[in-house]
Amino acid sequence: MSLDLLTQYIDHALTFERMAEAEPNQSLKADFERQASAYRRLAAQRARRLGLRLPSEPERHSARGGRHNI
């Protein structure tokens, strides 16, 4: 159950990150990014409790179209 919850948190974070990336409305985009961040914090907390490696940070696209981790 605990590992399933970790997986769900990461899945939700990825979903909100994709929604933020596609959202033209800056206010709504910021809301999606905050929600993704909250799910990533929950995933990190769960991973620590389970003694697992922390989830990786999301990839972000640069202004030039490339990708980099932050």
C-alpha cells in the first residue's frame, strides 16, 4: 500500500506538470505547478519513510526548446 501511494503521488505530480506545461493562462499554470510541487513533496516524504531514494526532480524545457533538470 505504501509503495502504491508513492507511485500515485508521482503520477499526480507528472499529470499536473504536463497540464502546467500546456496551459497558456499564467495564473492557472502557476496553480498547476503548485499542485505538482505539493505532490512531489508528498512523494519525497513517503520515499523517506520507506527508506527509498528520493524521486528525481522534474525536467523543465528551456526557452530554447532544450530540456534540463532542476
